[in-house]
Amino acid sequence: MSIFKIVLSYIGGIILLVMLSFGTGLINLEYKKFFKPKLENVERSVFEETKSYTHGKIQDLAKYYEEYNKDTTIEDKESIKSLIKLNFAEFNADKIKAHKLKIFLTDIRGY
């Protein structure tokens, strides 16, 4: 074999490796595009079921409850209602053991 053919085969091999690497990268991107959102949703669901998440949300609700029942203006109360509706839209009220807080949340949200 001549040197020209050897050099040409090395260059061809390098080009093939670069194309293979690029193709593998594209396949990896498509894989992540499909599976990553599903994985993140599962991780979020698991996180929302943890005791620390639930306890933190209940503590936030208790803080809002105290602020709401203070001598505040109507505008302040409306702001607190808006925060509760936003922050507790997907929170399961059945996880709250304190009856007052559970009623407060369902009254503010309407469900």
C-alpha cells in the first residue's frame, strides 16, 4: 500500500469518528428532550410527597393565617389571599391536620 492510501484511510477514519460522535450527540439530545421532562415530573412528584415539603407548606400557611388575622387592611388581606391561591393551588388540603388551617385554606381557595 502506498503512503497516500494510508494517509487517506486515516483521514477517512477521523472523519468517520467525528461524524459518529456528532450523530451520537444528536441521539443523546433527542433522548434527553423526550425523557428529561418526564423524569423531572416524577422527581417533583416525589419531592411534593416528602414530609419536609408538606411541613414547610403548612408552616407557610400558618404564617399567612396569622398575618391574615392581624389587624390588617383589606388590601393586605387581598394580597395574602392572592399569595395563598398562587402558592397553594396544587396543595392537597387533606394533608393539613390542624382543622383551623384546613378550613382557612379551603375558604381562601374556594375548594
